[in-house]
Amino acid sequence: MLGAIEAGGTKFVCAVGTVEGELIERIQVDTEMPEQTMPKVIAFFQKHPIEALGIGSFGPIDIEKASNTYGNITSTPKPGWGNYPFVETMKEALDVPIEFNTDVNAAALGELMHGAAKGLDSCLYITVGTGIGAGAVVQGNLLQGLSHPEMGHVLVRRHPEDTYKGRCPYHGDCVEGMAAGPAIEERWGKKGLQLADRHEVWELEAYYLAQALMQYILIVSPKKIIMGGGVMKQAQIFSLVHKQLQELLNGYVAMPQISERINEYIVPPALGDDAGITGALMLAKQALESKA
């Protein structure tokens, strides 16, 4: 039995499951202050003895195992969670091997092993919701260097008719600042769900997302791109992103996946909302294998 945590800014999903990726039982816990949230998380796993735990967490986090602050949530603006020792807390409570990474890296791993990118050795997973983040698997390994990717904060060109200043507290008009759910609501005065029939809303959204995708393709060259999150549940957004991305690339990346089969190359998550928790379960599998 393996344990998995998908730690998000609004909720924690905790689950137990098998090495084959089958989820057996789960709970959802609101993301409050650590002293409210973590006892509920720990209690769930103490009722379900596990051999290893995988954690996919909101960030930024420290995933460098040689670091003194490995396993911490670091500079998050989420009240109470800055510099929180996530891995240390769970190790003290459960005493099992733990693998720790970002929620979007976990989702990329889940989709690679059991979802839309199954059978490939690389993919990119992007979530477009309250924020924008992306994780990647490259040649079978989660992308990591100095730290984990922070692709939601790449800079994009402003649309010439868009006067919205951008919402990111760090960068203003990065892709998250211009295209995440809260930016849509602030710009248009309504939530995305209430704007489904406003074509201009989604044309502008695709304008910014396509720019970000172009950068990811040129730098990471993933074999599949999976786009999840609440904003991407608007059915019309995918075709608009496909069209604008092809126009931006202008034939430069001369691959049939982009020029002929882009609707098969950039897709929704096959695991739906379970991409992150399934990926966290696969992180637990890696922790178990490392121990062995």
C-alpha cells in the first residue's frame, strides 16, 4: 500500500493506492493553516499503514535533496506555509520513505505513466486555474535543475488591445498574471464559467497561452502537452490555442505532430482531475524503489 498527497493552495487530496496506480481510498482536506490541515492529513495515513509516501505540493518548494531545507515549502505567499518543513513533518509522523516534488511535476508523471502520454518518455503538463504552473518529464525523468520549473511566470507579449495590468504580485504581466483564472475574472468582471459564450474572452486567453506553449516547445520539446485545470475545462479553448500556436510557430518546428495532428499533441488530461494524485502515487512508488 502506498500513500499520496496532492497539496494544493485550496485543498489537500490524500489517497492510498497500489504500485499499479489504482486509487483505493481518498479524502479531501481544506488548505488552512498547517496546524489545522496537517493533523487531518497525518490521521488519514495513520489509519492506512503505507510503505512509502509521494507528495506533489504547491510551491515554490525545495526539491534539492542535498539542501538543508530539502522538503520545505519555501517562499509561498500562502499564509502560514512559508518555510514549512513538509517532508520532515510527514517523516516524523509516519517513518516511511518519501518522494517530494511539485504538484504539476507529479501530474506530468501521472499522465506519462497512466494517462495521455503513456508509452512516451517525455511530456509537459500545464495547469491553468487559480495559477498557472507546468511540470515536465524529459527522457523518463522529472525536470529538475537549480530548482523545479516555474513555467507559469514566463513573460508574454501583451495583446495590443489589452489594457489589463496583470495580476502576478511578482511580475505583473507574466502568463500567470495575464491568463490565470483570477486574471480572467478581474479583467472581465465575471468568472470564466460565466463567460463561456464570450468568444473574445477565449481568443485573448488563447493568445497568451499559445505564447507560453511556443516557449515550452522551443526549449523543452516535449512529445506530448497536456493542459489541465479549471480554465481548460472550457471546451472551446483548445481549438483556439491550437490555431494561435500554429500561427506563432509559423512552420518553424516542422513536425507533423504540430502541423498536422496538433489536436492529438496538445490534449486534456486523460486522468482528468486525478492526474496529480495519481502522479503523487507514482512518486511513492519511486520512493519505495529507491529504498529497495
